[in-house]
Amino acid sequence: MKLRPLTGTITALVTPFSKGQVDYASLKKLVTFQIKGGIDGLVPVGTTGESPTVSHEEHLDIIRAVVADTAGRVPVIAGTGSNSTQEAVDLTKLSHAAGADAMLVVAPYYNKPSPEGLFRHFCAVAEATDKPIILYSIPGRCGIEIGVPVVERLRAKYPHVRWIKEAGGSVDRVDQLKQALGADITVLSGDDSLTLPFMAVGAEGVISVASNLFVREVSQLVRFARANDFAKATKLHRKLYPIFKTLFLEPNPVPIKAAVLRAGLIASAEVREPLCDMSPANALILEQALAALGK
């Protein structure tokens, strides 16, 4: 497959579990639903796929399964980040060999490296593959941001590092990236509720949680925005905004798994500890939000 552009709507896939094991039948059903819905790409074992609590063997098996299930119809972007540089390198090499088309690499979390340490971390990962690497900046989870100067240095050194998933919650940050790098950086929103404002200042799509269920709707919103039809995009954003917020009433991916189960796309909303089921009060709010959208 000639790699399609890593833009548009890309789903951060949930990992279905049943009785403690990965439910590959449900995963295949979800992938089929995504492709039929017109998705532009899939991310297995990102944070939404509960990468912190799957084993290395499961991690690679999930990637292989998604690669097989997509059968080249859309790009598969494997989550390969870690706060250990060697682990991130190993996961990247193994995911490359498993057939992933690109890698999503989150900033190291908890150990909070300096900008130089961060640069060296991503250099090591970039040298482990020649496939596209999407940097993932999410300071709320990692405690650090991938600074614009670090992105500039990486982009100058590695032609396959030209994407960033931006989940810092700041439209100004998108402006900073585009001001510094222009067309040399492709920005993807990491927050469903910020996709529209991010695209208004130069982002080219979203790596979405909501599109696990709302694949057609989120894809349409992004297509409107990419066509500069912000009137239609805004109308759809207003309709979806309540569910964008409701899906984060509790830690991701707990609410989206409950929503996807309600739609019959997976057999269980099971998550791995330390995550747990939604509280009854929040589950009711989620059900009401989904019912309002006919789900």
C-alpha cells in the first residue's frame, strides 16, 4: 500500500477485553466498523488502547491483528511510546516489523527529561525506523511538553518526523508550531473538543477518541473544516460538543468503552486496573448524552 497522508480523522482505538484477555473478535468488528465509516487511519495501543496495562506480547499481537484486519485499506499507526528510551526503540522496531505503517510516540512521562534529553530520546526512536513518526505532546499526562525548538531540531534532522499530535489544550500552541515550521509540520488535534479551533489555525485533522463510535460524524466535521466550510463544521461541532466533553467525565477510555459497548460494537466495556467502571451517576449522564444523539 502506498501510504495515504496521515491527516483527516484517525481513530485512537480502544482495546476490547473479555475476562482479562484481549477480545480479538470485538477488535476486528470495531476495525470493520471504522473502515466502513470512512476513517482515514487507526491507532492501536495508544493511551486509549490502554497501552500502559497490556503486556509487550499483547502490544505486538494487537498491532498485528489490526494490520491484518485493515488489510492495507487505511494506515495503521502503532503506539510505541514509553518513558524508557530503550523500550520505545524496541517497540518501534517490533511494530515496524509487524507491519505498522507509522508510529505514534508519546513524550516520556514521569521522568521529565530536559529538552536535550527529550531530543535524544526521539532521535533514538527516529533512528529505529524509516517509517513516519508522529510526535505526541500531552503535558497533562506526561508532565512535559515537546517544545517547539525540539520539534524544529527533529524536523531538520529526520524527514520522517513531520507530524505531531497536539494535546496540550492550546490553540496558541498550534500557531507556534505553524509559525515556526509552516508546511513542514502536520499538526493533528489530540482533543476532540478542540479539533475545530485547531483546524481553524492550521491543524490538518484529529486523532480522535469519539470516532470510536462517531466515526462518520467526526470524519464529516473534519472534512468540512479541511474544505474551509467552517459554517457547516461549526454546526456539527456544536451538535457533538456535549458528547466530546461527556466522554471525558472519567479517565479515558472508560466512557468511550461504555459508549461503544452500548452500540454493540464490543462485547464488554472491561478496562484494566487501575482504571475501573464508570460511577452510576456518570454512566447515566453518558447514556443521556448518547440517547440525545440517537446512539
